[in-house]
Amino acid sequence: MMHRTVLPAVALALCSTASPAQTLVRSLNGPAAGAQFGKACLVVPDQNGDGFKDLLIGAPNFNGGRGAVYCVSGAFLSNGTGTSILATIAPPTSPGDQFGFSLANVGDLNLDGHADFVVGEPGFDGGGMTDTGAVRLLLGTSLAVLPERHWIYAGGRFGTAVAAASDMTGDGRREVAVGAPAGSVSFLVVLKAEALLYGGAATPTVSHTQIAAGGELGTSLASGFDFNGDGFEELIIGAPGTAVGSATGSGAIYIQSIDPNNSVFRPYQTSLPGERLGQSVSFGQDFDGDGAPDIVVGAPNSLDIYGHQVGRIVVLSGRRVFDQTPPYEIHTLTYGNVLPPANHADPVPNFHLGAAVLACPDLNGDGVGEILAGAPGYFTPGSISGFNFRGLARIYSGSSGARLASITGSSTDRLGDGLAGAVFDFDADGFKEFALAGSLSDAGGTDSGVLRAYRLFPLAPSIYCQGKINSLGCTPAIGFNGTPSESSGAAFVISASSVINQKNGLLFYSQSPTSVPFQGGTKCVATPNLRTASQSSGGSATGTDCSGAFSLDFSAWMASGVDPSLVAGAEVFAQFWSRDPASPSHTSLSNALRFVINP
């Protein structure tokens, strides 16, 4: 299935029913209290020749803030065998340097045929100044780390974010983009690749961009597509401290071309004060089907109606932002509203959805990538020890914007500030597993950090949208029983209750949702759609009441082969229609059901 749909700027709110948690495959605690294992996560090529991709995990507060990077075995995550840590990279550093704060695959810089990696060290003190920051090259063959390349700018925290840039010097090696957001002026610096092969001050540079103090340009970075065809990939730069008019801290992202002959700087800004749009940014999946990758941006301080910093995510068309042709938004994904604390002693629900975001490769097999977002401040009231600060990660369908899953951590995990995303298919079911981290988890000691790998399926159905009140004052309600599955053969029954008796009706469905006025009610299923066979609502044999009901075994419908798109991973949005002769439109509509077909 390759269906893609562009939703309105505000995505549909899908109200989940109770659903099983995604299956936890493996868990790995940080090495020591305070390490913050999982602050940065990167899936990397197989490092030890066992046929499994591996992960680099940053622990920037390890050993008094000196920091470390760990190479985690993909084989261990997959089947639990062998050593969990293939290598520990902890070069000589000073307390507070924070080696491992950021990570990026920058391609083969030493020309040995293997991808290399850049590690940010934003707490490095250089030139007699504090927190100037540094970056180091980590060689992909040996995982040896080269001397730091540092920045001479007090408090700049060079290395807060890192990303690969295009080869601007023609030597066959990518340059490296580095964010330095925290000084009196914030910078985006592009280093020549050769600069990372030697230690010292961060020269030579290819270019740098700067904005005024407080904008925090370079807090987040991403790259990977040439929008204007000039041979140079553009950079996506987060600047969450940017003020837009009087809206301080509203935030912004910029698409910047680094072609010295054709430099462009395309903004996307928000006017919501204090939401810090651009605190996180990710790039690389095409969600709207226009052939260009799109941009996922976190605004973790976005407020709900009660003033809580619950956070939100905006998915932007990369092409339209670059061309400056609105509307820019593909999906806007909000946490929702959270009731105020019950008493003054309770913490404020500042969940910060969007503290980390990831444009993730396809997880549900529909050919479109997914959207991951973390809310590390999420908590639920605990009956014994108060509030547990589990943290939360949500997975949204890149195709429809609907929420596929919510994963909560264990007590005090603060899961969701590190997102490794799709790793590989652990169980050979045709769908990739994924990994999440909580760098402030207490699983292995206070703020030790944790990495957890999960299986996406099973996914439970959810009910959304609003049914139409019929001519008798009843509202038909959709329901379900069982689990939609391609292979199990068990019944998955979709039903509707409170229907007018002895009337014909049917289920109609598509692979996209909508919410538009339709015959006096709301059509919740997008066009084009398919209809199932007509059936009678039954109920009372005489008179007119709301005793009617519909029932359809969707598993049998799938097995009939009438719709070849109904395969594992397909999203389905379904709604019942029936006759209501006393209604002005002669139409009755239920609310709607959204489900994903499980393997």
C-alpha cells in the first residue's frame, strides 16, 4: 500500500480506547548514576561483522560530565545474546566537557571505505574560556576517536548539534555542520572535512551563519536533500529562542543552502510565545508524496488551554518551506489538554512533547515513514511514591497523521528525550523494531539513562469523530470486538448500536481520515472510499425506535480478496451509514473506527 494523504494543518484527534502496550523486546540500563545514557542515539552500520546494525549511544554526563559514547550491539537488542556493549569510547576529557552530547553519521571522511561519525562535546573549555565547545571525529573502522576540534567563543557550546553537510571543497568528503547556540551570538558553522582529521581551533571553516543573542541558532540540525538542484544539500537549523514580533521564545527553523554562490535562508516561524519551536528537528522522510523529504519540528513548551507546557509537533513540507509557498503544515500534532494538578503539592503537567522528534523510516509497512516524538516530562499519579515521571513516546503515522502507538517508560524513566527509531526487523515478521531512550532514567541509578527496544505490533483500534444524532434523538455508536489481523483468521467484528430499527445500512471505509460536513452530520472517512454490502439493522419488528444494530466481520471481508490493499500494516478508517427517512437528509451516520491491520 502506497497511499499518501495530506491532512489539514490541524490533524484529527483520534480518541484511543484502552490498548495494549507495545512489546518491550530488550532493555539496557546506563553504565552508572548520572551518566545520562541515551542523550544522543544513532543507528549505525554493522560494526562487528555479525550482520546486525548497531547503535551509538551518547552518555555526556558520564564520569563527572567528561562523557562517553557506547556502541550497543544490535544482535543483543535483537535476541539477547552476546555482549551488550561492543565498545566504550571515552577519550581523555575534563569534567563537564560532555563528550557524547550529540552524534551524526558524516560519511567517509578518512576515505577508508567506512562511514565515520562526529561527536559533540559542547562543554569543552578552550582558549581560557568556558563552554566554548568542541567536536571530535569517531572513525567507523576502529571506533578510534581523534583529537577535538574546538571553537573559540565563550559560552557558545559548539557541538550542541551536529550534522553532515555537502562536499563543498570537491575532495570527495562531506563537510560537517555544527551548532553553537548558546553564546552572546549564536552560530551555525560548516567545517571542512579535513579540519576534523586534526586537532586545534575550528579552522578552516567553509562558512558560518549567525543570528542575534537569544535566538539559539544551531540548537538542532538536520540535512540530506538538495531542494534547488545546485548540487549542495540544504541544512535544516532549529532556533528555538527566536522572538517573532513580541512573541519571545516562540522559535523558528530555517532551511539554509550552503552553496556560496546561491545562499538562501528560508524561515518557518511561529507566533506562539514561549513554545520553543525548533528545540528539536528531524528530516528525511517524504510524508506528503511530493518527492522531497519533509521536516519534523518539536515545540516542547507549547501550552494547553490550562497553561501547561504539554508540547506539540509540526510536520512541514520541506518543498513548500523552501519555496516559501504556504500552507507549510502537513500535520500539526498536539498532546491535548491536561487537567490542572489536584492540589498545590502536585507537580505541573509539563510533559514537553516534542523535546525530541524523529522522521523515522517506515514501521507499519505502508511505504511511508513514521513520526516519533518524545515527552520525557510525562507522569501519572502513583499510589505509593507519588508521581512517577515515566516519560512517553508517541508514534504517528506519516501517511495519515493518526497516532499508531504510545509507549510509556517505567517509573522514573523519563522516556523520550532520545529517539533511535527504526533499527531492523528483529523477529523477521516484515516490520522493523524501534528503540527509544530516556537519558534521565533512574533504572541504573539516578540519571543513569536507559535504552529500550520495542516491537510495534499489536496495535489496537481506536474510535474517533462524532456520530450524527438521528431523527429519534439517538446517536449511532461504532464498536469493535477482536483484533484485525492478516494471518490469524479470527473474527474482527465492527458494529454499530443505537441505530433506527429495520433500516438498511452499510460500512464504508478508506485509508485516510477526514472531518467534513456531510448530509447534516460529519463524514469521518476520506474519499475515495469503498462500501461493504448492505444489511438490515434488525431490531424491533414493529414501530420505530433505536433498537437496530449493524455487525460486520471485517476479517471475512479481508479474506474475500475484494480489496487487495487490506494487508498487514494498512491503516483503515471506517464509518457506518444507514437510512433515516424522517431526517431532512434521510441519512444516519455513526462515529468512526480507525485500525491498523496486524500481521
